[in-house]
Amino acid sequence: MLTIGQAAKEVGLNIGAIRFYERKGLLEPAARSGQNNRLYTEDQLNWLIFIKCLRETGMSVEDIKNYHDKVQEGTATLPERIRLIQEQKQKLLEDIEQKKAQLVHLEHKLERYYRGENY
């Protein structure tokens, strides 16, 4: 088990973010040590990594909470969870295409500058 500082370092989040996710119900409350320090399991670390991934794809805290609640309800919610992840995947693919188009635009601008054009 890891302390909150160790967990934060392990998953690449700050301590405040982990506490926030606990308060919002995205992460089950951590066990406590005899000194009342939070202690995180491997499963909780894996879930934090997934939360981080979902946030980096642009999923809202509310949508992650909805997803988390569905996980807690069990396998009967698998179709809905699949739908939620597929929707997020599609949004991410659209974002990637938009970023690719932006990159092309920047490359064209640089080509013009390399040719000595002023605009």
C-alpha cells in the first residue's frame, strides 16, 4: 500500500487531485494507517491511472463519476459502460483529426516563412 504522496508520484497526479477525486466520489476512500494517513491499494492506483487517462481525453468529472457508478453496479451495466467509452474514444479521434489539421496549417505557414514570404 502507498501513501497519498507515493500514489501521486506513481500515477503522475498531485495530492490535491487525488483528494478531489475522493471527495467527488470517483475514487473509493482510502484506508487509513495508524497515523491516519491515506493508504492506496494497487487497484486504487490502477483506477487513478484510468481516471487520469479519461480526464486527459477530455471526459468531465461528472461523466467519470457516472462511469464509476456504473462499474459499482456490476456487469449488468457493461453495455452502458462500453457505450460511454466508445463515445469518449470517438471524441478523442475527432480531437486527433482536428489537431492533425492544425498541424498541417502550421506546417504550411512555416513553409511560406522558409520561402521568405512575410504572411
